[in-house]
Amino acid sequence: MNQAKPKTPLKRISKKSVKESLLVEIAWEVLNQVGGIYTVIRSKVPTVMEKWGENYCLLGPYMPQNVMAEFEPTENYEGPYGKAVLKMRKMGYDVYYGSWLVSGRPKAVLFNLGSAMPRLGEVKYLLWEHHGISTPDNDYLLNDVVAFGELVKIYLSVLAEVNAGKKNILAHFHEWMSASGIPGLRRDQIKVTTIFTTHATLLGRYLAMNDSEFYDHLPFLDWQKEARYFNIEPSVALERAAAHGSHVFTTVSEVTASECRQLLGRNPDVILPNGINNVRFEALHEFQNLHIEFKNKIHQFTMAHFFSNYTFDLDKTLYFFTSGRYEYLNKGYDLTLEALARLNHRLKTEKSDVTVVMFYITKRPYYSINPEILQSRAVLEEFRYTIEAIKKQVGDRLLFDSMLRGETKIPDLTQYVDDYWRLRYRRTLQSWKSDKLPPIVTHNLTDDANDEILGFLRTSNLINHQDDKVKIVYHPDFINYTNPLFSMEYHQFVRGCHLGVFPSYYEPWGYTPLECIARGVPAVTSDLAGFGDYVVDNVKNFEQNGIYVVKRNKKSFDYSAGQLANKLYNYVQMSRRERIDLRNRVEASSVLFDWKNLTKYYDHAYHLALNRKEG
């Protein structure tokens, strides 16, 4: 992989420059949770606010269904950001101003995209006339993107007028969906210095999803030909224009930098790795206790899912998981399945007493939750209720008899159980037991026959046989507290697992392994993921700290699958004490990825931008 490291050492932006500058961060995902950029920005906000304070503001689209819980309007329009909002409203635009209700409570300006639609034809004409970018009328997402870009451009122009040169204005755009206004800002010579970050090139994502040899073919690709093939040329043209029009162009990893050079035609000036807002515990046992608490909740799911068919030792059960968008090749789901099949064969051959339950957590269209699973859970709850009733009856009668008769010898306890509860116990247990195999997928998918995960599992016969040492639970919906199968938040589920598995083929950064590490859970990544590439280059003894990097760059699928299977096997062979020690080391290493340490790269980008500003 070609490296695009800065030619000069990282330089911190000075306190004087921060005081004399306004920092505006723009993204489609400000208060709009669509994907990973929402997590990047939201987690970074507390650290940014510590440095920039009142000089910091975020811009995003106004999505009423998404912002209600996180946005608090304000009537205080003092300062340049508020004054620019009032001036833009006088121009006839619908603009909201307030605070994002996250740690640090940063200022936020949100634009109603509809208020730009009457001028959309004019805006599109100017994109073509001035920048040669043609945008079709029937692409509604692209229309929204262009409208958002125009509103951002107008706001920044008004902000520059209100500011009147008193402070530098840094405008940091994230992804092509926020950045269609950059070419116009440069053409009109607005006194704003622009930074553009692509978190993943749009064309690169399409290509990787459809080409298993994407990285080998990358140096020979014609961006325009490929963009036309996928019918995304206008969007890619906007992304290229933003990359070339910005004063400073950045991306999130060295892996993605090679894409930028070939597909966007510009080498990134700075690499901006993503961090986490890390909350650590003063005592190590605190997060270990949380692991036990949430692991026990997963045990409850496992019992309901499997134990009506057959049982295994929960004390010797390990929980692995993978999660993210359903991109079968990009997310490494295919590689993980192959490695699990090999692991299952090896553990069965060795007659291991360990069971691995592997969760696939992703989003797929479905009709409903499998009613048999809901029925099994309901009967299990009834079974628990019956047992608790029997325990209470036996306990009460034993206590009464002991006091009345002064018995010192424990009698036959079955004599204290009424026939009613005996019969209810027997019937409940019998109704719960099943001779079917435990289901692989928890929901009824709309396209079960063509699902790639299910296709592999059925072809390889990895379908939860009793003698399988690797069990699969495919959950085609994201986990939250309202989920009837888990009744826990996603971060709690992560804490309860033993290992996260994310050997991505295409992953510009990859937040999922970071989320594991922040919670003391070991994780697998790959050297084709931006995070994995960063770890290899910047973290010493990373495997001893519970970060496993599968080699996929210039390696065959078979080689990588074998390496992943070996890493999973080695983890299975660990003792309980070794796993506890490993979680301690993982939790200790999480500080390396804290935003307090990684915002230095952003500081360098802003320092560079100030040195390149116009006028």
C-alpha cells in the first residue's frame, strides 16, 4: 500500500490562532444519525469544545424526525453565528439555531432543505456553467445534497460578511454530501478557508462491493468510465470538485489515500484517524463486572434460542460477534464465515468442550421476528415463573415445618410441591422442548433464498447441529433496548461478548473494533481497514493488547481465512484467567485511541489551512 504521510512533522494550531479563528464543521450527519460520520463527529465534540469553545459551530440539514431529541433551540443570537442566522432568515431561508444536546453542547445551525428548492434549477445551472457538473432532475437524494450545499455556501458567505475579517473562518466539510458548495465558495472568493475530508470515496465503495480484486485493479481504473457504469457520475463529480476545490484535502487512513489519488485525482494533505471519547474506570473490576452482567443477559438469549433443542455448558461458551452495514464482501462477512467453518471442523475433530456462539448483527429487510423464537422465549419465561413458584412454596412450607416440629434433618422436599405445580412444571417443560434444529436467523427475511450469509451457512452445513462447536445467530436488525430478543443497548451487548470480528476487505476506517476496545473487548480487524493499517503502523505489541490484524493486503482469500481461523482458535484455547488479563490490557490500550490524543491530526490540518488561506 502506497503511503501518503505528511512531508512535515505534525504541527499544533496555536492558542492564539484558535482565539482568532471560527471553526465551522459541516456534515450531512450532524444531528442526523445515518452512518459512521455521526459517531465520528458526536464523539469528537467534547474534545473540540475544550479547545475551541464559543468559536465552534456545526452545520447540518434539518431533519425533523431525527433532531427533536437532540436539538435545543435558542433565542440568544449574540455572536457571529447567531447574527448570520438572523441575516439569512431575512433573506427568506428557513434556518434553525441552537445547541446539540451532547457533552459540550456545541452550537448548531440546521437548514430546512425545502427553503432552497425554489432556486434549485438556478443552482444546478451554475454548477454546470461554472464547474462543468451536470446533475439530473430525478435524483431526489442528489437534489437534497445540492440544496444543502447551496444553503451552507450562503450561510458561510453571510458569516464572512458578519465577521468582517475580524477572525479567520475555517470550514471543515465531511463527505461529498456536505461539500457541493466548496467550488462556489472558491470561485466567489469568499473569505473562508476550506478543509474537505472524505471518509470513503463514493466510487471506491461501489467498486469494492463488486470487485473481489479491487485493490489490484485500482491503479488502472478510469474514474469517469466506472462512475458512469454505476450511474453515479454526478455525485462523484461533486466529490472530485470538493477535493480539488478545498484548501486542505484530507482522508481518514492511508488505505483510503490510495483511492483518493486514483479516483479523486488528489493526494490527501493530512490523514485524520478517527478516535473515541473514552470513559475509563478507576478500578479494573468495574468494567469486568459489567462484562459479567451483560454476558449473563446474553446467556438468557442463548438459553431461549438453543436449550429447547439441546444444551451445552454456558460456563464454557464464548460469544463472538460482527456488526455493521450488510456489505457481504466489504465487511469481511464472507471471510469470517469461512474461518468459522474451519474453526468448527477443528474443534469438532479435537472434541473440544468449548462452544462458540457467533452473532451476525446487521440490517436486512424482514417481515417479522420468527414466531417460533418468540414462542420459545415466552415458554421459557413461563418455565422460570413455575420454578420460582415451586421454590417459594417449598421454602415457605419447609420454614413452617422446621419451626413447628423443630426438625433438624432436611426432609424429602418433593413432598412440599402440590400436584398442580408438578403438572404445570412437567407440561411447561414438555411444551418447550423441540426436536427441530435451533434457527440460524432470528427474523423472517424478505429474500431468504438469496441471502448470502444464509447461502454460505446452508451450503457448508453450518446450521446449528448439536455436535457443531460453532453456533450461528444471524440477527438482521440492530440491537437496542426495545429489541424483544435482547432487551439491552448495543454497547451493553458489546460488553457482554468476548471477541469482535471485523476482518474487512473495504473499510476506510472502521469504528466497530474501536467500540470493542473502548469497552475492554478484544477485536479482530484487517490491514485493509484504515483502523487496522493505523494500528500496524502506530501501536506496539498490538496483538498482546487484544487487537488482532488479519493480513488481507496482497494476500489470497484462502490465506486470510486460514490466518483468521487460527486467531479465533488461539483465542478459544485461552483460559478464563488469560481472557480476563487480556481484557485488562485491551481496556488499558484504549487510551491510545482517545480523541484527546488523536485531535493532533486535526490541529495539523487547521494549521496547514491557515497557512494557505486566501487574502
